[in-house]
Amino acid sequence: MPGVVRISRLGFVNCYLVPEDDGLTLVDTMIGGSGKRIVTAAEQLGAPIRRIVLTHAHGDHIGSLDRLHELLPDAEVIISQRDARLLKKDMSLDPGELQRKPRGTFPGAKTAPTRTVSDGETIGSLQVIATPGHTPGHISLLDSRDETLVCGDAYATLGGVATSARGSRLFPLPAMASWDRATALESARRLRSLDPARLAPGHGSVVERPAAQMDAAIARGA
């Protein structure tokens, strides 16, 4: 089976299928109306979707969660402990967090997570990396087998590689929807320190050997 498989809608929003020994892990669900397309892609790979992992609770990443839960009722649903609250449309803030309402769309979902995760935990071959800033509980996922980094909105690659602290001129939306840009920049630096082999973002194409482009994006955001 191939490595991480990108599925894209409208040319700018992505989800990923990650092969595991027991089937597939789906990372994010894109916008509403994407459920059948995702299931069809999994069928073409010849493996069932066993779990759905959400990098964060923005609508363009959870938009098809409820439909997928209908189609795949036995699949695990996994999100960070912190963004699980945003999935329930709980916009409260913790002491010590930037006291500003999270930005972007949080439509919530009827589907409740079956598991919440924190930094350092594993989901199959994926290591959970806490990357707050875009949302309070944003996570990224590093595949331990080939060092592919599925980074949600911590980076985007449309119009060039950019952090969610400062978007590219051609695609500023992730930065516009970021809650705490200073923290987002620190998260981008943390991901760069992992020296991933490839960068698989929520928006844009997968970038091979992204180190130099990640460095430039961090410099622009500083």
C-alpha cells in the first residue's frame, strides 16, 4: 500500500489517508459533502477506515465528520483534549491562554470523540505533536516510518510555504483564522526542529524536503 494519500476538495482543502496494519487512519474530514468521496478513496485503496483523527475543530477540517460517522459508525474519532471542547462549541478559555476568542468557524459536530489525545501520544504509526496557536488545541502528526509530517494548518503551502502566524500573500486565510499568532510561530519552529522528510498540510500540495522553505516561512512570520 502507498504512503500517506492526499485527498483534496476544490483544489485547496485536504485530508489524508494513512495506511496502518489494520486499515487506514483518516486525518481530517474536509468541508461538508466530502464523506462519500473519502470513503470511495479508501475503498480504492482496499482497506477500511479504522479511525478519524482531527487536527483541530475548524469547519473545513471537521465538516464531514458527522456524515463519516454515519457511514463508518465503528471508526474511532480522535481529537486533542483541548479542541474537543471546541468540537462541542465550548469557546471558554483556560487560565494562562491568550484571552481572546478563537478565530475562524467552529460549527461543532453531533459526533463526540471516542478518544482524546495529548502531546507525545501515538495513534498507530503517528506521533501526536501539540502545535497550538492556530487553535488552542491544534495538533500535528508525524509518521514514524517515513517522517511525513501531517501538519493541519500549522503550515500551508498554497502560494508558497507559510506558517499560520503569517500566511502567504496568495492564501492568507489560515493566518487570518489563527487565534494566537505568537504561539503559532513557536509551534512552527517546533515542527521545523523535527526535520520532516515531507510536509503534508491542510491546504496546498505535499512538499518534499521542506526544511529550507519552512525556515523561510518562520523568518517571514517572526
